Amino acid sequence: MELLINLLINGLATGMLIFLLAAGLTLIFGLMDVLNFAHGGLFAWGAFSGVWLYGVTDSFTLAIIGAILTGVILGFITEKLIITPVYGNHVQQILITLGFMIVLSEMLKVVFGPNQLAAKTPPLLAGSWEIGDVIIIKYRLFIIIIGFIVFGIFQFILKRTKIGLIVRAGVMNKEMVQALGINIKQVFLYVFMTGAGLAALSGILMAPYSGVIYAEMGMEFAILAFIVVVIGGMGSFPGSLLAAILVGLAGSFMAYYVPALSLAVNMMLMAIVLIFRPQGLFTAKG
Amino acid sequence: MKSTFKVNNIILFVIIAALAIFPFVSDSRTWTILLTQIFIFSILAMSYDILLGYTGIVSFGHAMFFGMGAYATAIMLDRFEPTIGIFVLSIAVGMCIAGIISFLVGLLTLRLKSHFFAMLTMAVSGLFLVLAEKWRSLTFGNDGFTFRAPEFFKDRMMYYLLVLGCLVIVYFCLRRFVDSPLGRVLIAVRENEQRTKSLGYQTLHYKVIASVVAGVIASLAGSLYAVSLRFVNTSVLTMDITLDALLMTIIGGVGTLIGPIIGAGVIELAQHYLSGLAKEHPIFERWIIFFGIVYILAVIFFPRGIVGTFRYLFWKKKNPIKIANVPKRKGLAK
């Protein structure tokens, strides 16, 4: 029983981190048909800048805020410099965002050095609770709570505010929204920056969870996020949460029971979904 | 038109002859090895050009075919005797495996839109990387293993000539392939898939054929690569190999076949010199940053690549009036 609960918490925590990354990706894709291969780079930048800030200021809150700011600024630069010039051309978009991914991860090595960095867990969140036989690691619970809070906030914004309405309408039919006199490119810029901020948040939360951070982790995690976006349905916000939890749980259970298959299981999930339901489990609806 | 074709061919033969004589004239080991490396990556980049330049599909999993060839040759030369026969057989085995896998993967994934295809190929290639890392009894994982090459290739010069021969043969075969009616359909798919479909072509079949051809040629490049190093590890399956092929194709010129060869030369040479500069300033250790930037600029401002741009300028000079008919972004347009 305690094993099951531990695996569940592990899976949920990983799922939440993937969700934060995938949430931005799915909205960016849904709104503008842009698949951002550089998203993992934003994630890694969030992790490195956050860990560096935490080392300097000794405050985890500041580190999180700093990481999100880094993500948002980088998101702004990416959108203006990289996405805008090739807008509407899929093949070029794929090629150019991948190129930017290389630049981002190599820049990390130039700025922070090529070696792995160790990331400490803040003392308030370190350690674990014991309830009966079940050991709950505080930090993992913290990630899960943050994930649900972020989901709640965004769900509120999407469902209850004007900007959310525009974004949801844009995902469904962007030409129509444009015809109604809304500058969808401006909205897209904000969505892109928000998505980049979420990716960076995911990065800094990931750092103490895994203990070490390295430049290549961006790509590794981005692949998981792509899988989640495909499974959840492009443009579907709740879909990406469910798919992320699914991938996280599948990963944690497989890693325990059939370790050899732990990476393959996600690929297989994606292949099955793509073959039988290419639009994803959820489609973007209002 | 006919006369320029002849001139081009003569230039090509002069270059090939010069390259073939090169090792007899110069005995610089560094250059022989560097050129061998360039030829191998030219083969890989040309195979990638069939996908990206001629069929207009972006695959992020090309490294897996390269890796299959490399591992097939390395494992067979290691387990059996290192003879020429086994070497040739191992190339054939690698090509068959790559052909079958690319056929199956292509059949499953090529019906998807470009985004999904790119992601799925990346995922499948990641799967093979994990497989190679976990299956240690066969591949020795990330540590890799060394093996003995056939006696005949101990001489770097012989190997240089063999690789050059392969490059020339592959170039002419692929040239013939893209100029065939089948190759023309591939170009039609690149330019406008919907329209090709409505003309009655089953585009999926053509795309699968392109991916099988590209996979088989990439496997040949992998086999040659493994023997040139006499060592293989999982790095042959990493994303870096795909990225190299991608950079070479884009910088050299997509959809030209000769472009990827030039791209391979430019990138390998630049890599050689830039990493040599690392002693001057540590930023050169991260030379790939420059490539990333050049690559991004190339995609935005220079989508035809080196060869494509030259051809375009030449074409513009010859046909100054018909300028309105120029396809705007040839090759990468979608």
C-alpha cells in the first residue's frame, strides 16, 4: 500500500512538472500552429537561472520569481526574433526553433559552465512526513500543490476573463477572431511569454526534485512534453493536465515494475494515440 | 541547357579526379582523415536531402539509420573475422535493417502532419538510443567498444579511396533517382502535396519510398563511419548526428544534392578550425553556438543555402524577364 502511494506521489509530481511545460506548448500550438522546439531550452534556462539566484540570495521565492522572469523575457525574445520571421511556414518553424534550442542550451554552457550543477532543496520543504507507514516527501507534495494551483489560476483566466475568452476563441478559429478586430498576433505574443514563464517555473521546480541540473535536460523533458501535448490533444488545456498525469504515472509505475520499458512506455502511448486518435484524447473546445 | 550540363559534368570529373589523386600527392594524415570524414558526412547529408530537400519532410530521427549501419558493421566485424567479405556483408545487413525499419516507421508516421512527424521520428530515434544503451551485452552501451578493421583498410589511403568511391557512386545513384519520374513526383509532393494527391498520386507511398532510400543510404554512411573510427558507441544514435545532417543540408543548399556535400565540407572544416581555436579563447570550445546562429540566419535570410543561392543568381542573370515566375522560397516552402 505505502509503495502504491509513493509511486502515485512520484508520478503525480513528475506529471505536474511535465504539465507546466506542456501547458505553454499546447496553447502556443493551438493558437498559432507553432510547435516550439525551443521550449525545452526555456525550461533549462529557468532551472539554471533559478538555481543561481537561490545560491546568491538564499531565498527560494526569489529564485522562482527570477526564473519566471527569465522565462518571460526569453519568451519575448524568442517570439520576436525567431517565430515572427517564419510565421506561417511549418517546415521553417520546425527548423528554426530547433536551431534556437541549440543556441539556448549552448549559451547555458557558456554562462553557467559546461558541468552539472547541484540544486539544494530549500530547508522549509526538505525532509518528509511519516503518516503510519507512508513516507511523504514534502517537496513532491509541494510540486503537486503548485501544479494544481497553476492549473486553477489558468483555468480561471481561460474561462472567466476577457483575455481567456479571446485565447479560447483563437484556438478554435483564429481567422474569425481576427475578423472581429482583435490583434491575434499581440495575444499570441502574450500567450507565448506566459508559456515560456510556465516552462521556466517548471525548470526551477524540477531542479531540487532531481538534485542536479544540466544543459541537456531541456531536450529530455521537452520530448516528454511533446508526447503529452500529442496525447492530450493540441490546444487543450485540461487535456494536457490529464495526459501529463498519465505520462507521469506511467513513467513512475513502469520505472518500478518494468524498468527497461520506462522510457518506451511513453513513446508507445503516443504512437497508439497517434494511430487511433490523431487529434489527441481531447480536442480543443470552448 | 545541354552545354552547361556538359560543363558541369566536366568540372565534377576534374574535382573527383583531383580528390582521388590527392592522397598520392600529399601525405598529410590529418587531411586524409578529415577528408574521409567529410565524404562520410556528405553521404549522410545527401540522404537527408532526399527527405528535406526533395520530399519536403523534416525528420528528426535520421541518426537512428546512421546508428544502425554503424552498429551492424561494428558488431559483425567484432564477432566474426575482420575481413572484406564480412565488411561488405555487414553493410548489406545494416542497409536491410535500416530499410525495413524506415519502411515500418514511415508507414506509421508519414501520414501525419509535419509537426507530428518530426516529433514522432524524434521519439522513435530516442527509443533506439535507449535500446542501445540498455542492451549492453550487444552494444556495450555508452562506453562503446573498439574492433579491428579489415587488414586492407589499415592503410588510411585505401580507406580514403573506398569512401570517395562510395560517395561518387551514391551521388550518381541519387542524382539518377531524383531525376527519375519517381523523383519528380517527390518534388511535386514537396511543392504541393494536396495537388499531387488530386492528380491521382498516392503520396504516402512516394513519401515512404523516399524515407526508405534515405534510411538505406544513411546506414551506408554509418557503416563507413564506424570503420573509419574503429570504435562505436551510442553517440552515433544521438540527436547530434541528425543535427549535423540538418545543418549541412541547410547551409549547403536544400534540394540540390551537391549542396549537402559542400555543406559537409564547410561544417567539418569549420569545426576542425574552430575547435582548434579553443586555446585562444574558451568561447570556441562552444563552436556549435556559431553554427546555431548561422543556421538560424540561414533559415530566415538564406533558405536556399550556398548552392541554391548561386544557382538562383545564375538563373536570374540568364532569365531577367521572367522574374515574376520565380518560386519564392524554393525547397523549404510549404
